[in-house]
Amino acid sequence: MTGVSIRNLTRRPTAPRAVFTTVADEVLSGWDISLVFVDPARARALNEQLRGKDYIPNVLSYALGDKSCEIIICPAEAAKQAPDFQLSTFNFQLLLFIHGLLHIKGRVHGATMERSERKLLAKFGKSDARSLPNGTTHSNRHRHRDVPSKNGRRRGTLR
């Protein structure tokens, strides 16, 4: 059984503890997981401290030791981004938690990770998660489109 401890350092409501524990048990069985909800200022400070990046992340995840990790979610950022994914705030927070778990498991951004995210969200999320669009929680999800070929033109285009 996986242990998930949850700390909400914001005034925003979060999803029930049971759903996070159930998802964690399926993805990282036997791990001790700390899930922390923080405000935008703390999320930015942690992102700068942990990754050297100066922006407000929706989720941060990192291993603390053998079978121990922490996932940090910024509910304010999640609430802003949820409509872009056609998800409720509840399901988007769950998607961010799944995203963090998959990173801890060793997955990297890509089609395989996105399929896993969609499958898990459809299984554990509320009804709007059943129709998750083909998207990703990564903010640069379209960065690989129109990659130039060797001659400098975009692949598949004629000029």
C-alpha cells in the first residue's frame, strides 16, 4: 500500500485524499509520497530553487530518496490552465498529480507519457476526464511542430 500525505498550504479546495492514494498505489505502489499544494509565490520560489527556472509551474516532482518523493501542485495555476485542457479544476489537479508520478517513475514528455496520463485520468477522474483531448501538461506541447528539414524548409511543405 502506498502512503500519500497531503498538505494544503493554500485556501483553495483540493480533490479528496482517497483519489490521490488510489492513483499513487497504481502508478508507484509501495512509495511514500508527499503531495503539497502551494500558492503561486511559493511555487515560483521552489521552481527557482529546485530547477533554476523563474516562472510559476503547475506541478513539480522530485525523488527524496529510495521509494520516497514529493509532488508540489499550484492550485491557482491549475485553475487557470484547466479550461485549456477542457477539464474541471479537480481533474486537472489529478492530471498534474499523475504527470508528477509518471516523472518520478522515469517517464519523459512524449506520446507514451501522454497515453498513460489519458488512460489513468479516464480511469480515476470524474466524468469530464473521459474525453481528455490529445494534449499534454507540458507548457511547450507544440514546440516540435514544423521542424525544418535539411534544406531549411518545413517538412511536408512545398514552395
